[in-house]
Amino acid sequence: MEKKRGTFTGGLGFVLAAAGSAVGLGNLWRFPYLAAKHGGGVFLFVYIFMALTFGFTLMITEIAIGRKTGRSAIKAYAQLNKNFRFLGYLASVIPFVIFAYYCVIGGWVMKYMADFMVGNGMQTVADGYFQGFMKSLWSPIFWMAVFMLISAVIVYLGVDKGVEKFSKIFMPVLFVLIIGIAVFTMTLKGPHGTAFEGLAIYLIPDFTGMTVGKFFTVLLDAAGQIFYSMSIAMGIMITYGSYMPKNTNLVKSVNQIEICDTGVALLAGMIMVPTVFIFQGVAGLEQSGPGLLFIALPKVFEAMGFAGNFVGVAFFLLVAFAALTSSVSLLEAVVSIVVDKVPSCSRKKACTYVLVLSLILACVTCLGYNVLYFEYTLPNGVTGQLLDIMDYVSNNVLMPIVALATCILAGWVLKPKEMIDEIKSNGESFDRERIYAVMLRYIAPFFLILIFLSAFLTA
């Protein structure tokens, strides 16, 4: 007897859960940096264009595969074509590895959120505070475990009562927080100018020094940002697609997910770029990643004076929500794979097993900054620790391979018509089907190959 799978109760639950997966740390600490780096409005225009073409193609293909097969990645690829069974296993490794180190970063966020909540936020601006925290033995493990357990409880409760209910509550809160902080940001002024001057750097296209080669770099960075931030090639969208009600309009749902994801990214830029510019000048806009979130921004909050601690609480609460919505989707993808692969294993047992293994890997990752510390130069020339190696292998190597192979399977082995028929299975219109077919077979693979090759080019 086949085990009954969980499902979302409706289209809204699916959209909010999938949007929550797409909205993550990449929207907050990488998108604003790329916009400031690549001529503000120039990057924004290219990004939106790529989201409507490249991103749309990859996302709707994975969701269609999930809805068509009714299975998570490990079973879905094998069901479509037995020769692509290996792809399911490859796609299964990615969310497991990412979930482990993502929870480590989520623990950092929880630590800073707690600092600001108890009124100790200004202590985080001390030189070496962040590095000292990471190098301590137990504190990073404790906060990582807190973050991971919250994610696990949500997944443990099930698809509708856990993942969907969580998304319906926390995604609207996330939207309110980011809009509120963005509005507040527009009232700020500091030693380097006003918020509107920073906003101009972010929104107004700057073609200074723009060449064909430079524009191609902008195009590739936009494609890379979309690829990494939209939960593509992790098995997540296939899993969520398998929970999707059959009568849900797929095209409309993907459009709504992209609007949510892109909207959060744009609003994050409205917060980050003007705020950092006001208090640190143009030089401050050259930062991204943990350095921006845990070192530069606390100094910005300190410069705000009395209001800084309150803004810090709201900001790190926003970051925590964004990180949680993504970590839940990563864990859900892995748990769904285990349940599909081992029919005798219940969802709750699968969640427990995955939690224990993830906790072990995450602890080792935390120890990579102290007991197990070492440095390694990656093929792209970046020197990193254990977490950086895990991130590089999963994001820069495995994910492009999985996405490229998915395009080959859907675009050349099965042909685009099979995906289009699934997309239109409810009689819905799909006016982009010709563009979709070209993107799936030619353009998306081209960019995926470039993204993969860029992982081996020295930065």
C-alpha cells in the first residue's frame, strides 16, 4: 500500500512556502552588494529581465516535474527517465549539506538577534567580536542547535500543519518588517549624505565605464544571483511541486513566487545600500556576506544612536525569519526524500534521523573555526574554511550540474512539450511557451555552463 503524501491545502500555502524558500540570506547580503557594484539600476533592470526568463524557466520546470510525478527529487528523476536516476541522488546531497552549514549561519543570526533584544547590541561593534564568537567552542554550537531545532519542529509537524502554517504566519510578518525598515531607512541622514542620495546610487542606472565585457559580467552575476537565491537545483521546488494541489495554476503561482522573491531583494537593497552609504560612504558598499551582516551593519546601528538598538532588533528579526523560511525548505526536501526512498520510515522518524545527522555535520562545521581550523584556497582563488568549502562544492559545483542535467532531461530527452503539457494541464494559458522552450533547451544551459565555469576562475 502506497504511503499517503502530505499536500498543501491550497495555492496560497504553496506560494508562500516556495517564496519563503527563495527568500533567504542571499537576498539580504549579496543582492544589494551586486546592485551597488554593477551600476545600480543597470543591475536591477538586468536582474528583473533574467528573473522573468532564466529564473522563471528553471523554477517552473522543477515545480512541473514535482507536480507531474508527485515525488521528491530522488524518485521524480527516476520516474521521468531511469537513465537520470543518478540526478536524484545528486540533488539529494545538496540540501543536506546546505542545511547543515546554513544552520551554522542561522545560529550567528540568532546570536546577534538575542544580543540586540537584551540591549547588548552595541557590544557587537567591538573589533574582533564576530571573529571571537565564531572561534569560541560552545557558543556557535548552542545557537546553531537552537536554530536547527526550530527548523526541525516546523518540519516535524508536517506539510500542512508545519511548513504551510509556518509560511502563512511568518512570510507576511517578514514582508511587514522589511517594508517598515525600508520606510524608516528613508528618514535617515548621516556623515556621508542622506538616504535618498544612497537610494539614487541603488536605483539610478550608472553606465560609467560600461563596456560589452562589463555588461556581460553584469548579466552573468544577475543569472548567478537568481540561480542561487531561488532555491533551484536543490530538490526543494520539485518537493514543493509534489505537494502542490493539481488544480493550482502553475504559471500564476511561479509568477507570484518571483514577485515575492524579487520584491524582498529590491527592498533589501533599499535598506542596505542607503544605510551603509549614509554612515560608511561609497567604500562601505564594497562589502557583502557575513562581513556586511555581522561587522559593517552593527557599526551602522551604533552610528544611529539611541534608535540603533531598536533598528538592530527589527533587522536581525527580519534576517532570522528569512533564514528560517529557507532552512525549513532545505530540511523538508531532505525529509521528503527519505520518506520516498524508505517507505517503512514515517515522516517523524525521517525528520529525527536527518536532524541527528545534520546536527553532527553542523557541529563539525562550527569546529572548523576553532578546533578543526584550517585554510584552503578554492579553485576560484578564495581562501576559506570548512564552511566555505561546503558552500563552494554545493553551490558552485553540484547545483549548476544538477540544473544543467535537468535542462537536458526536460528540454532534450523528454522535449519541452511534456513540461508545457503539465504546466497547461488545468487548461490554463501559457503565453510564454515558445520563449520557455528556447530558454530550456539553449539559453538556460548556456548560462548554467558559464556559472559552473566561473567557479574555477580566480576572483
